[in-house]
Amino acid sequence: MSDSVILRTAARALVPLLAVISVFVLLRGHNEPGGGFIGGLLAAAGVALYQLAFGVAAARRLLPADPRLLIGSGLLAALAAGAVGVLSGRPFLAGRWFADANPGVGKIGTPLLFDVGVWLVVIGTTALILFTLGEEAES
């Protein structure tokens, strides 16, 4: 945990901003550059910044779930995106979309589900690494 008032103030302002940008990059990634990996790294950067400012325990409370649960959920989402193709008689990970496009997001389909899975895996993996290293450094 940092004693820097500047770092704590910046973290309080930047973490929500990084979360919003992370979701924006995630949602535009299946149509334009971006996607689950970069979006996940942006969210993980927010977790890292929060951990530097407030410590590991506070950063753990910032996440809605245990990092291992995020990793598992992400892997299941990516697997589900691939299974949709197989269940519809097409190859694994063949894209399937809903007919109507949503404003700002575009067409929603299995590529977005796959990106969400990658996003969760990247956040969970990075957070698990950060928490493990932070706990070792604190002890």
C-alpha cells in the first residue's frame, strides 16, 4: 500500500475510467481493432493501479469474483462460442450472429461471446499474478 496521496487520488479517478474504456474496447473488438485481450489488459491495468495505491486486500475486493472463477468462466464462454458452431452443423468456432444489429455494438454473435471469454481470462490471469506477487512482497 502506498502512502502517496497523489497515487491514491489518481487511482480513484483512473480505475473507473479504465473499466469503461476496457468495456468499450471489448465491445468494438469484433468489428474493429480491439477485443477481449486488449480490453482485459486495460481492466487488469486498473486492478494493478488500485493494488499499488491501496494494497492487495483492497484490490481483491475491487474484483466482483475470485480470479480463478473469472478464468474458469472465461474458458467456459470461449468454449460455448465454439460449441455453437458445432451444434449448428458447422466447424468449431464458426461464427453465428443474431439478425439485427445493435447501435454502437454492431451484430451480436459468437465472436463477441468468444471475446468476452478472452476478456475474463486475461483479467483473471493478470489479477491472480498481481495478487500472488503482491502478497509475496507484503510478507
